[in-house]
Amino acid sequence: MKFRIWLGGLVGLLVSLTAVGVAAPEAGATPLASSTFSAPVYAGDFPDPTVLLVGRAYWAYGTGSAGRNLQVMQSSTLTSWTAPTDPLPVLPAWASVGLTWAPSVIALDGGYVMYYAVRDTALAQQCISVATSTTPAGPFVDHSAGPLICQTADGGSIDPNAYLDPRTGTLYLVWKSDDNSIGQNTHIWAQPLAANGLALAAGSTPSLLLSESEPWQSPTIEGPTVTYHSGRYYLFYGASSYDTASSGIGYATSTSLLGTYANQSVSGSWLGTTGNAQGPQGPMIFTDASGSTRMAFAAWYGPVGYQNGGARSLWIATLSFGLLGRPSLH
């Protein structure tokens, strides 16, 4: 009888926890307050965002638009931004103009290092390169003679994200192999970087973190970002077709940064179209000036699709974790 009473109490507790959204396994898009997503923080076209806090100023970097290779803008509030400029006006000689995207910027050794995807002219594939600047505004300069990473057998490499592991102080690069460009399922990888961030760590090899495996993710998983919370690493990623309202953000978890991640978004996205944010993609985690964890991402605001006059605007929300570790945005 005591066992039945205990079991009944446990079931009741689980039901209660599920009701507040912290215990249930992923079964589709997480219900989020649509008021959080009534309007973007920047309504212009700003895909694949990265946000960097320098002092009390925020610097946002994104895929190029309006003829710029890439974009950068600055804010002191996260809600009002300067007009975008190009932080990388000149590409290296080996790269082609017009296919440059997804910058990730980190402050290192008194300067700033940018990782970005760009077209290798000779290979005719997207690859990852690295550029540096003495200021967050740029201009960033790429002195390379070739890509930092290019998985030619997998169709190339894109969507880099720099991550400094708070547990070890090791710097990593997380990225996506461009397998879908050759009709294959996509994968997310990570590899340690040298301390200066300008090369891969000597003797290291790429580690496979996550593979495209669920129908809702097709035709790709991409735009990875990592954060750490209470003994687990959380890998957030974009999936499905970025140019539709069905695009969404999922997540996976692991107890080891370079381990295999268990996908927690099995039957649907963790964040799908919510409020006026349609087809979210390109998540990126950062810490704001108050110490709160934030997620920046791009989503269509207004018409969906560039062919319909749409823009992938910049959205920012606060990221928190429930009692059992399930993340939510608000």
C-alpha cells in the first residue's frame, strides 16, 4: 500500500511538472508566449546572427545583405541598433564573392577573431575561413592562403560557431558539414582550436556531435550553437527549409562536449513559428551585461521567403532551464 501511495504521488508530481513544461520529452514545438515574439529587435534582413558583448556594448554580426559580404551593427540596449556596415569588405584571393555567411566572432588576446563560411573558388564548395581585427567593428582581415576547414568529401563546411568551454577553458569550433549540397544527410562537428584561435589544435581531429535523423529536420540540420548548464552541454541547431515557415530550432544534449549528443527534438522542433517569428533558424547563445543567458536567432517577419519580399530579421529572447533541464525562451 505504501508503494502504491508513493507511486501515485510520483505520477502526480510528474504530471504537475509536465504541466509547467519541464519534464515532458520533445513532442513538437514548445509553447512559448507569443508576446515575446511580437516584433524583432531588428526588422531588417540579418540572418545567421552572432552577438558579442564588449564592455557595455553589444555587437551583432550576420550574413551579408544589400551587397555586403557580412554585416555588423552595434547597440547598448539589444533593441535599438546602428545601421549595418560590412566588417569584412575584402575577401581572401582564393574566395569568390557572393556566397559569404554565418560569421562567429570571439574576443581573444586583445583582438577579435571571426570565423565565417565562404566559397572556395577552386573547389567550388563552401568552406570555413578565419579573419582578425583589432576592434569589434572591423574591418576584419583574412590573411589565409586557403580555408581553415573544408570537408570536401562531404560537400564542404559551413556555419561555424566558436565556443569557449567554461569547464576547461578550451576553445572549440562547432560547424556543419554541407552534405545536403551533394544530396546526403547533414552532420554537426566540433574540434578544438589553438589558443590564439587561428588554427585547429595540433593533433586534433573532428568529432561528430549530431546527425540529421528525424523527418522534420529534412533537408538539413545547420547553424549549431553550444551552451553548458548543470552538467550537460546543450547543442541547439536549425532544421528544415530555412525559406519556409516550417523551419525550426531543435536541441540535443551530452555530458561531454565532444561526445555523441542525444537529440531531444524528435517529433518536431523545440521552437517553431511562434507569434510573428516565422520559421526560426540560426540560433546563437550569448550572455548579456546582467549575466542572463540569451538566444539570438533569425526568423521571417512579415512575408516568408525572399521571393515574396521577406526578411530574416533578428530576434532575441532570454533562455532558461526548467527543473529537469528542459530549456525555454521568454
